[in-house]
Amino acid sequence: MNSNEIAFAPEKGYLCSMKHLTLTVDDSTFHAAELQAQKTGKSLSSLLLEFLGHFSAVGDSDFERLVREEEALRVKLHQKGRHFSGGDRLNRDELHDRHALR
């Protein structure tokens, strides 16, 4: 049986192969984690995925850490309905308009 599935990984911003993970925890730990997830507006699954991402990132280079932080920021902006687009750029005249800066 193959335990992989293709799913959208928000922290990466694209589809990737995902592994299934089964955890066994006591009821109080489960309910405390579920409450924490609700407080942050995330599912328990996404909260655990985020935790595992940070946990597995120990020892990464500064560059890799910055790339991960940028990806996380883009995901947060996307969730808030904001995104970057080539159409957001200034044209040449707007870019060099010194009076607009005052």
C-alpha cells in the first residue's frame, strides 16, 4: 500500500508528494493541541506540519532559513488575499517621478 498522496503544500506554494503520519497521544494532549490550533485559526494537521517543518529545519543554512521564512510570509499574504503580481510594479515614469516621493 502506498502511503503517499499529492497535495498542495502551502509552505512551499505548490503541489508535492505528502506522507501520511499516525500519532498516538492522550486525550488531554489532543484537546490542548486542538484548542491551540483553533486559537491560531489553523487545523491541527497544518499546525503539526508547521511544527515539524521548524523542527526538521534545525541546522539549515541562513539562506535556507530565509527562503523558508519568505515562503511562509507569501503563504500568509496569500491567505489574507494579498499577493505579488507583475501588474503591481510601477512603470518607468512612475518610478522616476521624484515629486511623488514628497
